[in-house]
Amino acid sequence: MFKTISMIGLGYIGLPTATLFASRKKKVIGVDINQHAVDTINQGKIHIVEPELDMLVHSAVTEGYLRATTQPEPADAFLIAVPTPFTDGHKPDLSYIEAAAKAIAPVLVKGNLVTLESTSPVGTTEKLADWLAAARPDLSFPQQAGEEADIQIAYCPERVLPGKVVHELVANDRVIGGMTNKAAEMACALYKTFVEGALVQTNARTAEMCKLTENSFRDVNIAFANELSMICDKLDIDVWELIRLANRHPRVNILQPGAGVGGHCIAVDPWFIVDTTPNEARLIRTAREVNDYKPEWVLEKVKAAIADCLAQKPGSTMADIKLACLGLAFKPDIDDLRESPAVEITQHIAQLGCQVLAVEPNIETLPQKLGRPNLVLSSLSDVLSTADVLCVLVKHREFVEELANIQAHPDVIDAVGLLA
Ligand code: SAJ
């Protein structure tokens, strides 16, 4: 049914998905507005970091199954995996989806399937259908012709973990939300090309809500752990021991407190629910607020430690204090610093005026936004002997391996339970 597949958006989800179709010998046309990404992919290389992906892209391109371009071309199925960020005030920004709809509309033909993969507020698939219908009055769409529509439309969210994308794209179950039954059937047939997990059919609105629910579930549970960490600090109780003990109950499974919630999904998606149903989504909103507050709370701990250092060294100034931040990534063992609470905390510490030594084993140079004279990238061994205070912000493997040495340091703020 699907000889040619077009993927609109070749980012963290679009490129691996396009490549898996190509690896199953489908002709795949990848479309992206980023010329650099298009050129890199056409050379058989990748512009993002994801294990296994480089080899897969290289063979897909050299064998002629995957090709990237900036202009959409006709295909049997179109998948849209473009960003859905939020604007100020936590309002979802659907402009990338709208632009993708306008870009593919001219090349649609009767019999095509369009599936949206981007995490989206409930009702977005219907909006996509409206944008397409407005651009192509000569074709019929599900909101007009239902099962008989010329173009069928479905919502099929991804649920893969960065760092394990290739494996999880193949292995995870997938929710397939059709605007019609026919759309769901067609989308199932499409994803069966490479998905080994179950393909579970529902309607588009439920599938949209399902994606938001999964990430909100995790956010609410992390917020519970973060709130416990702040309560326990007040009560002088070791939260890590507390959670270990509570989790011995057969029906209790508390997640881990940290420096805050980062990444592009869990800290964003719950706002899409809050935005649509602000009066009802009270717990989901509060969880977001608790998690967003956690970096500020860690910063207060750092300020108190610096004040202690200054008190112990009479005559010293802020510029004399050396503070090491262990970890910058948004979670352990990845190099991704975007939307990272550790970066946010490190920036604020640097603004205090002390010398900041950032230790991030997964990067070679500091990103531009961290470029300040009093902030340098250092090695763990250096900071162990030179820093006045260590602040552990991410539980990277390299820090766990050096646990004994970190533990031996006289002044450690541990936001992630490394020492627990
Ligand atoms: N975190 C904690 N404590 C924990 C677990 C996580 O503080 O116990 C923090 C992490 O340090 C990180 C943030 O939460 O800053 C998010 O990390 P994560 O590993 O929970 O999730 P992501 O953002 O890498 O990926 C999530 C996943 N969703 C769920 O687990 C429900 C993934 O399956 C989704 O596909 C992805 O969002 C997405 O694209 O939506």
C-alpha cells in the first residue's frame, strides 16, 4: 500500500523513524527546512547524537532508500514530526504543524495517508485536517467525508527515550489514533513496516491525550519525589533512605528527586493539558510548578554553602570561592544540555560572581550561553582537589565511578542522591 513515504521534520524523532522505514526497503523522502540537516543526511551522516542511528542512516542513504530535500514531493504516506514548543505563558505553538500542512498540501493526491507524530494539544489533528482542507478544496478530508475521504488522517505519537530511540521505535507498543477507522487501519499497516510492538487503535483525540498523559504522569510522580526532598530537608530526614524504605511497600514506587525536570517533553507537555482545561488540571499544573521551582531551591542551598565558606575564610570575597557543578546535561549519561535544570543552576551560580568549574564528561566545549570569564569546563580530578564546594547536579556514570573521592570532599551539595 505504501511504496513511497515522506517524513516532514528530520529531527530526533523524524530522522530515526524515516531511517527505519528505509531500512525495511521503503523509498523514503525526508523533508526539512534546515538545509544543513538535509545536506548532512544526503552525505549519509547525521546532525544529531543518537546511538546506532549513524550506521542506519549511512546504509539507508548509500543503498538509495533515503533521500532528504527541503521541498515536499508526492508520496503515498506523509508523516509529520515537527516541534511543538510553547510560547510565553505556556501556550502551545502549532505554527510548525501549520507550516508543514501548507507545505505538503500542494503534493497530496487521492488515497494519501497523513499522520501527525508531534506531541500536540487535544484537537490538533482536527486542526491539521482543517488546514489541509482549506489548502486543497478539490480533495475531501475525514471531517467532510469520513471513511470515504480522499485523504485519511491519523495521530500516532512516539514514546521513545532519548538514547534508546532506535530500539524503542521498533519494540514499544504504539497508540494509533485515526480520525476514521480507515485512517487507523491505514496507519497500522504503515507502522507495521518496522514496529514489532503492538499497534493499538483508537481515535485521534484519545491518542493526543494519551501522549500528554504519559508525560504528565511522569511529571506528577517526579514532582512528588521533589516535594518530598524539600519536606525531608526541613525535617532533617534523608529523603533517599526514606524513598528506599517506602518503596519496599509492594504498591509504592516513588521516583527520584533531582535538580529539576529538564528535556523537551516532560517539562512541556503537561502545559498542553493545563492550557486546554485550566480549571480541571489543578494537580498537573501544581506538579509543573513544584518541578520548575526545584532548581531555585538547589540554588538557595548553594548560596548558603557559599555564605558558610566566606564566613570560614575571613577577608575572602565571592571571587575567591571556587564552586564545582558536577553535570550539565538534562539527565544522566547523555550530552543534551537543552532545557537542562543543571545549566540553569550553573548559570545562576556564575552570576553570583564566584569561580564556577563545570564538570560535564559528555561534552568537549561549553555552549555559548555558558560563556563567561568566571565559568570554565573542568575535569573531575581537578575540581576534587581545588573546589571549595561540589554541587552534584546530574548522576552521570563517571561520578558514580568516583563516588569515594566525591564523598571524601568536605563540602558537597547532592541534588541527585549520588552519595545516598
Ligand atoms: N527525572 C527525575 N527523577 C526521575 C526521573 C527523571 O528528576 O526519577 C528527570 C530527569 O533527570 C530529566 C527529566 O526528569 O531532567 C526527564 O527525563 P526522563 O528520563 O523522565 O524523560 P525524557 O524527557 O528523556 O523522555 C520522556 C519519556 N516519557 C516517559 O517516560 C513517560 C519518553 O518515553 C518520551 O518519549 C519522551 O519523554 C517524549 O519524547 O515525550
